Amino acid sequence: MIEKKSMLCPQCRKLISSDERFCPYCGTANPGSLWKRGVLGGFSLFRVDPVKIIIIVNVAFYILSLLLDPAALGLSANPMTFLSPADGSLFLLGATGTLPINAYGRWWTLVSASFLHGGLLHLFFNMIALRQLAPFILEEFGFHRFAILYLWTGVAGFLLSYLAGVPFTIGASASLCGLIGAILYYGKSRGGFYGEQIYRQAMGWVVGLVLFGLFFSGINNWAHGGGLLSGIFIAFLTGYRDRTKEKPLHRLLGTASILLTAAILLWAIIQAVYLLI
């Protein structure tokens, strides 16, 4: 009797045999290899919940933005600005816009701005939206394409915002709109009853975003629009699991996106602390 050991595929997290040459679900080559499964305790990027990591990073940067200048905390009765960090703290940690880029050459803030928030409710609502949107993208596009979408739609949204002349801006909503754009493309491209339902739900989110941007001040509609359109475009370029399995190029670009983001966020912390000393 031949004994086969079971494991979870490091890519799609489905139960497979450890001696499979390819995952029968997502096509990952040699899923049972030490490199794929991880060594020294089994750590692997694939085993980390990216949604939790993004939320932790956003919360950590929000707390740090408060600690950098606690004397300037926003303690107004307005819930939208309650516990808002000082603009100086946000600038140091990587807020973007024409002011940081044109006056100080801080182009790297096109990445870091997605991890900063202007108040407790701003952070809360964006993280709730992330919890709702990200699992679908991870399931239908995969880990690496999610990383590509989240980073580069945020960059595209803030770049359009910069070109439109927005002086100072932050928030995860550009990346979140990018995820909505990818869902829009998925629903329309997949078609059928399921695809149509997904498309309609995503369109409902788009209508809500437009109305929210029209009736509330301080909303960066340029970043929202740039994130949404780039999400559609990147989803078209990369494809999704029902049409295209993740390729080595997706894995390369996804890993590079993660490393680039980590390096820029680390740089933001280092230079912010250095400038305050």
C-alpha cells in the first residue's frame, strides 16, 4: 500500500497530495518542494494572510502618525476628523500630492500614501472595505495578482491625482477602488448569471463612490477614478484564474511589488524618525 501525505497548496490553499508535480487546482509547479512550502518552521509568504498584514500595517502607520506629534492631535467633535494626525506627521510618513512631490521630490510617496489615514473613521471604513473586497480578489485572481493590483492601482490613482493638481492626499481608497475595478472587469468578462451578479454588485459600489464624492468634501475623486480605471486595465492585462493561471511573470511582479512596498514603508519610518531627532 502506497502512503500519500496531504498538504495545502502554498498558492491556492487547496488540499492536495505532497508528491504532486503540479497543483491540480491552480497549476503551481512542485507545490510540495521545500522552497514552496518554506523551511525552518514552514514560513512562507503564501501562508500569510495578506489582508491581515495590510490592516496591521495601516493601523501601525496610523498609530505612528499620532505618536510623531501627539500635541497636534485632532480632538474635535466632528467624527470624521476625530483623532486625526497632524499634517506634518503625515508628510513625514509619506503623504503624496503636488506639495510633497514638486517641492521635495518625494515620488516614493505615490506608494506610501496608501497606508496613511487622516482619522480613526477614515481608517476604519477603509479597512472594512478591504475586508469585503480583498478575499474575492485573492480567490479569483490569486496572491500575486492581488499584490500587483493593490500596489499599482494605488500608485495610478495618486499619480492621476497629482497630475490633476491635488496638493496633499492620503488613504487606501485608491487601491480599494482598484480592487473594485478588477471585480468589474471580472464580472463583465466572465459573463453568465454569476458574472452578471458580480458586475452589478461592483457597479453598485461605483455608484456609491460617485455619490459619496459628490456630497462630501475632502474626497479625492481623482485618486478614486484613477484607481478604478487602472484596476480594470491591470485585471485585463493579468487575467484571472478562470481564464489564465498565475504565470512566473505574475509571481515575479507580485513579489517585486511586495518588496518595493516594504522597502518604501521602511524608508518612510526611518526618514521620519531621523528628521524628528
